[in-house]
Amino acid sequence: MAKILKQRIEQYCRLYHSEVVAVRRHIHANPELAFQEEQTAEFIASKLKQYGIPYQTNVAKTGIVGFIEGKKKDKVIALRADMDALPIIELNDIPYKSKNKGIMHACGHDAHSAMLLLAARILNDIKDDLDGSIKLIFQPSEEALPGGAKAMIAEGVLQNPPVRHVIGQHVLPTMASGKVGFRSGMYMASTDELHLVVKGKGGHGATPDLNIDPVLIASHIVVAMQQLVSRIAPPTIPTVVSFGRFIAEGQTNVIPDEVKLSGILRTFDEKWRAKAHEKITKLAQELAQSMGGSCEVRIESGYPFVVNDPVLTENLSLYAKEYMGTRKVEELDMRMTAEDFAYYGHQVPSSFFRIGTKTRGKEITNLHTASFDIDEDSLYKGMGNLAYIAYRTLEELAD
């Protein structure tokens, strides 16, 4: 039966190939920021209506939940895609370039939504052969804390009827187009935002003895924070501390009164994560005090780490090999990037995998860059594989 369904899915993929590209390009050209995805949600809802798939809107403000009812209404898995874009000015010279200045789909969420929509259309076409039912989660605000996943869970997306598994996919520009990758267990890091205000006493740059220089203090703090990774963090726990924002609004000869720092903490252990918060605060405050200044520390706790259920992930990898061939499926390395998909995995056994989008012969354009784009042939592979592994997961899932 699986072989026959694979052939049917491949036929539908050929039939819907141009549509998945058109859907992705429409979403790409009309990007919206976190929890502002009104037009995106309206467009997705219109497509679900066109496909004859029931759906609910305004979940966690702009989220959408569709439902494909198969043979068993209470045997349910969920497929998830995110919808929000980033505050980046797009530099690509393409027909579907962003129409919203300063906003861009630079992380592939346009592709995720397009692949889920067309996978949903395929699954709805074969719903009489599904051994269960499928929730379709179109989620807002993956890019901004506190994240849309947490809000959607709070509004009951994993209930009524209860969801047994959540499956999500994400583009990967370093992987060849048409390949997919999986990893069991720990996969992506937790994330916290660090916000520091270093205070001193400003004055003329040529009279340093009369000042308490917050620029110097902040510089020492940034360097000292790397000790957290090299000398304080357990060497068996991957940890990253990075500062990407250092604002000292003085002049060439003017030392400001304060400096603002913002950065991130990434790791894979909740006990160490909590301890790291304490160490960061103490290190920054005591170092500033030792140099005559002070430091205010605010740590905004973000997403937990992504953990992929080993049994589910092993099965998904097997199903992907059935659909795409063994050579098209790879094992992924751990990543220090973060994803609010993590919240689903901390509620029910879930798995988050990757679809390759790298065009052969072209330079890699990384995620979150103004030149990011994908090989659109990956959409064709991605929607078919997603539909197939959903079908097979329901087929093998115990009643």
C-alpha cells in the first residue's frame, strides 16, 4: 500500500508543482513580522478553503489550524510551519522581491508555509487512505520572543483532539537541494537574550582620570564573558555567549555616561542554563564595580532546547528513505541556533528536520541575510516527502 501511495503522492506533486512555487513567491513578496501576519494568514486561509480543508483562524492572534479528517478522527498527528518574516531589507533582484520595505523572508518561512499548504492539499486528496487525522499548524512569530508556539499551545492547539506527534521541517541552505536531514535527541539549543547597561561617568576623552569609562568597562565585560564558555561551562555541554549590539553614544573626544550591550546565551542543559544566568549577572556586575562603575543586567528567557524524539525521528528518516531514496537522507549535526518548535517537543514526542535548498554551483546564501533565497525545486521534494512521512506515521502509529 505504501508503494502505491508513494506513486500517487508523486503524481500529485507533479500536478501541484507550479502551484507550490506560486504560493511561496506570493508569501515571499508580502512578508510580515511576528504576530502581524494578517495578510499571510488570510492568504493561507483562502488556500485551505479552496482545497476544502476545514480551518480555524485567529489562534494566538494570527495563527491558523487546519484539520484533515481521515479514517480515525482521534488518532492525530500535527504538521507545523511558521509564517513570520524578519526586519531585513532584501537585496535580491528577483520578480518576487519583498514589497514591504525593511521586511524579508530571510529564514524560509515562506517555503515552509507553501510546502505545508501543498502537502495538506495532497493529504486531503488521499484522506480516505489516511489511518488517522492531521492537524495543520500555521504558526505566527517564530522569530520573536516569547514565540508563537508557546501561545498556540496555551490556546489548545495540541488538544481537542489530542495530538500524538508534531512534525516540522525547516530549510537548510548548506544542504543540497532535494536532500533531507534528521537528528535524534538534542538538536538545537535553548536561547536567552542578554541586555546589559554599563554605567560610569562620562567626560572629555583627553581627561580619562576624571571619568569612569563605561566603554572600557563594557569591553572588559564582553571579553570576560567568554570565560563563561571556556572556563566555567561544563566542557560536555555546548555553550555559546555572543554580543551583537554594543552602543556607546559618545563622540571622538566624548566618553558617554553609559553603554548598552545586547547578546545571546545558547546551551543544551536546563540546570546549567539557570546557573549561567547567575554567573553572567555576577560577572558583569562585579567586574563593573571593580572598575568604579555599575552594570544593570536583564536576561530574557527564550525558547528551550529542541529535542527530537528518537523513535519518531528514526521512523521519519526511514520513511524519507522510502520516498526519496537512501542517498537523499542525511544525519544532521547539533546546532547552536534556536527554534520555538522546541515547545512542542517538550509537550509531546516531536521531530524537527531539514530540507536542503542549496542550488548546485551557486554560492551559499545563509539564513537571516539580505540575499537569502532557495532552490525552488526543493519545494517539490519537500511537499511530497512531508505528505508521505505524515501518511506513513499514521499508518504505523498504534491505535
